Amino acid sequence: MRPGGKDGKLYRITFGAVITGGESTTITTSGFYRIVSRAQSGSGIPVPGETLAARGALPLAVGNVYWAKAGQNLVSGDAVLPLNLKLISFATDVQDSSQGQSHDVTTQADVDSGVKAYIPGAFKERTGTINGVVDVDSEEQYELWGEYREIIYTDGTNVARFPSRPVEHEYMMSRRETDEPGETELWEYMPLISESIQAPKPMDGVQSFSFNYRIDGKRKPCLIRREVEGAAS
């Protein structure tokens, strides 16, 4: 399956209440969850099977996001945080770029080969731009505005002031969504930091809105490939 642009969407994440494992505790709703803690032994959080382990797969760790099926057990010591997804109404497209570094380690021993020698750098970076239109009803857009401008809110009765402040944004992007058994979904967990906003106001036409972002590695971004076993719960 080679998805087109219409097969994916961008969502803002809000977190639900922590679900703490214990006797007879199970996940009640299939969906994405972040691991808060994991029992040292007998955890109900799934582990790689033999085939995946043979390919170098590692068990999930605290902070990882994964798809949990309804009915999954959670034992004492396990705790997960549900992710609630809300469609970003103002977005039109997402530009995404990943880059790494290399270091030149060429020495005189490489002269005869005529080819320079390199080693990969220790770090990778991922940046991009989310494009859209100005939407005065989008709470997600006001959250972005609020990093660069103080916002005064009034509804005719109440007036409130919101000083500008930095925000660690939590986004989820799908590249393909499906409930068809045997098919494959592809998602990306994108914890990001907004670095700049562009919002020109033309004399005519669309008022565009875009912001540049940088993915935050400390919050464990990931690509999630899910093979659908049955209809979503």
C-alpha cells in the first residue's frame, strides 16, 4: 500500500488520567498509550516475540508510546497514560526533514584509495514546517500564538490575560489510517518545539499560517507501524 496525502492527518495530543496496574486491571479502550512505569517482572506490557527479538528488537521502555489493545492486562508496577487525539483543523500540510552529521576521518593511509573516509555523527535532527490557514476558532492555533504574543481574551463579560510562555507541543501524525484486518497503519509520534511562526495578512486571498518546528528527542519520538488484527475497538 502506497498512501496518498489524503490517507494521513495531523492531530494534537492531550493526555488522559494515568491507568495504574493491579489485580484484574486491563486496558478498556484500544488506542495509543505512553508507558509511565513497567513492572520489573511479569509486566502486562507486550514484549517482542522471538522473530522480532532475533532482528534486534528491544522491549518497550518508560516514555515510549505504543498501540495497546483493549483487554491488555496491567499488573502491579505497570502504569500507562492514554493519548487523546484531536484533529488539527487549521493544518493543510506538513513538511518534514531529518538530517545527521558525518565526520571526516581521512588520513594519509587513505590517499592511495582516492576516497575520503567518514564516520557517522552521534546525533540526528528532525525539523520541518506545518502549514495551514488562520483559524480564529482553533484552540491549537492560539496555543501557538501564545508562545510569541500575550493574549487578552474577552467574551463580553469576562476578560482574562494570558502572558506568552513556551510550550512543549505533543502532536501525532498519521500517514495511513485503517481498521481493515490484515492491513497496515503508519503513525508518527511527534513531540515538538515551535521555533518560529509566519502569519502574513494579504490584501486579498487566504491568510496563511505556518510554524517551523524541531522534534524533541528527550520525549522519545517514534514511528509506529501497526498491523491490524481486527476491527478497532
